[in-house]
Amino acid sequence: MARKKSKEKVEKIINEIKNSKPKFKLQLDNKTTITLKTQEQLNKWMEMYPKAQLIS
């Protein structure tokens, strides 16, 4: 049986998830938009989809 995490640890984890915002939005086609956190991810997706448009 797993131990419970303390309330402070749970709140810290939740706040990290809530405050982590993706840096890039990439529109692959008119139906598909993805969010990316790093420049490396952006470069990889731009190689796979050269017609993709960077939204922000």
C-alpha cells in the first residue's frame, strides 16, 4: 500500500502543473493545433510539417 503524499507536496506539484505554460502554438493544418514547450520540439515538428504555421 502506497503512502500518502503530504498536503504541501501535493499543492506544490499542482501549482507546478498549473503554472507551466507552453511557449509555442503550432498549427499543422486548419484542424490541428499543437502546443510545444521547447525549441527542440518546435524544430522537430517543423521538419515533419514544413507547411506548419507558428501561431505564438
